[in-house]
Amino acid sequence: MMKHKFYAAAALGAVALSLAACGGNTSASAPASNSGSNSSASADTANMPTVKLMVGGIDKQIYLPFQLAESLGFYKKYGVKMELSTEQHGGVGAEEAMASGQVDMAGAWYIHTVDFQSKGKKVIDLVQLSGAPGERIMCSPNANVHSAADLRGKTVGVTDLGSGTDELTQFIAAKAGVTKSDYHTIAVGAGATAIAAIQRGSADCVMTTQPTVGALESKNLAVSAIDLATADGAKAALGGAWPAASVLVQADWVKTHEDAAQKVVNALVDTLHWISTHSAADIADKLPSSFVQNSTISKDQYVKALDTDKAQFLPDGLMPAGGPKTIFAMEKQNGVDASKISFTDTFTNKYAEAALKLEGYAPTTTPAGSDG
């Protein structure tokens, strides 16, 4: 999420764990397998274009398509050599690494395109992976929070001050008539640090994702007060589709790397189709074991959580109708001047449409147009 302070870059080309909303607290490596590759994957990797992509927490469920595509062998299948990395706690955020040229692409939220463009940086969304943030506001049972209106007077933990979770909390609260001065915000990260904030009582609520949500529930430390992890929950809380996980790139980079960009989108759209046609258990089996079973969650809990939230992933990579409009409304509410930015300048469906045509997949998402 957009940060007002930057984090130290993760080692590029390595896949490391991250449990924070856009930066994690662990660093164990997680080598991918290519067990899902087909005959197309036998292409000479030496002749493939190399793309560096940093993810805002690669072990988080909201970003699982990036690692899953690697595990299935889809990057190689479509002829691109992918170097995945993840941002680290105390390091540069994925979207900032992309914007500064440290990596070519970022696995991050679509909302950053508006943030960057409002500052004159032409960053676009190349393919949309999800139609909901994948977050939940988890609250201690003693906090008695059941809606955004109940946040008044509470202490709410977000990933980091100024992060996407902070902006989301502000927007949700404002829709219920609660201003930022009506509640207290603290940075708690995710994973063990977010759990500890609830456990010791320094936060009444935290906005976080799976697998932290499942860990809080399994320990009976918090319950879901506001659901942003499903399309229906996001629409109820945010007023419409809320496109979240995506691939962000600098527009100038795409102009000179059209072929590589298309190949990456081909791999991710095929991965989204695979997700839509397989069970949560099938997906978990293809991910590194450290992602789905660790000190905070068991594999059964991970699968159960993914089964509940799997519908956040779009099956076709298209920007959903109404999504940009919702994002722009939130940015305006939070004080971002997007008056000179056009909806259609922040995303493209061109590459996803070509990927669908290549595989003969029928689109199921009603795509956004010039009106968002």
C-alpha cells in the first residue's frame, strides 16, 4: 500500500516470506516448483525476456497468484523468465521499488496508480487480479465493534501509517460519519505483530488479511467486524467493486517491453482461470509449505480461509465496471487530488483481453469503461 515512509528493498530475484500488509516480518526463502508446466515450458530460458517483479507480501493470500503462477510453471510456459521478490519489514515498498526502477513490476493495489499519477508519475495497472481488498477489520470481542460507526473512540491498528489499510480505514469510517480524529490509529504490521497488538490490548481492532485473520480467529482473540475480503462485503462497506491486487508498471516501461508485458499477463490470466476452476485445497497444495502452514496458522485453517475468500480473485484479469469510480471516490474523500486524472489512464484491459483470446477463455467480468 502507499507508504509515507519507505522500507529497505528485498533482495531481487529471491522469493521471501512477508506477513505485513505490504511488508512482512519473516525472511525464509520459498523456492518455487514448476510441476504444472507443460511442453511449452521447455523453451530455452536463455532467450526469454527477464522481468523483475516485487510483491507486497508474497505469502499473503491476497497476492497468491504471483507465486502460484511460478509454481504452476506458467511464466516459463508463456516465455518469460520471472524474478520474484517480496518487500521486507523495514524496506522499500513494492510499488516504490517499481516506481524508482529497482524492479520492472509491482504486485500491489490498483489505488497506487491514482496516488502516483496525482504526483505526476505515470504508473498504470496492467492486469487486475482481484475485485476486493481481501482485508478484514478484526476486533477484540471486548471492543464491541460491529460496524464502522463503532470505531469512534477506538484504537485501530493498520499496516503502517499512510498505508492502504490506513486509507481504507479512513474511508470506511468517513462513510459512517466517523472522522480520523474520532479514533486513534497505530501501525501494527501483520502476522505476529498484529496478533500481539490485539493480545496485549494496544489495539481494539486491526485491519489485516489472511493468514493473520485465521490466526486471530483460531486463538479467539478477535472476530471479523467489517468484511472487505469478499466482493459482497467490499460492496457493502465501500459502495462498489474495489479492485485491489494488480500488476503495476511504469507506462514508459511498457512502451519498450510490450512483448514481455503481454507474456506476464498471459501467465497471470491463465493462473486466475486455474484458481477459478480448482479448489482451495488444490491451490494450497501448489504453494510453498511455509506459506500455508507456519507458526501462526495450520494448513487446514489456511485452506478454510481461502475457501471463504477465494471469490475475491477475478477469473479473467479484467478491471471490473465501477471499480475505478469507487477508488477515485475514496481518494477524493481522503484528500487526494485526482481531478486531472482520467479513469482510463490508470488501467488497461488490452493485455488481459489478448490473454483470454489466446487461450479461448470467455470473459466473465463486466469490464470498466471510460466512466469507471
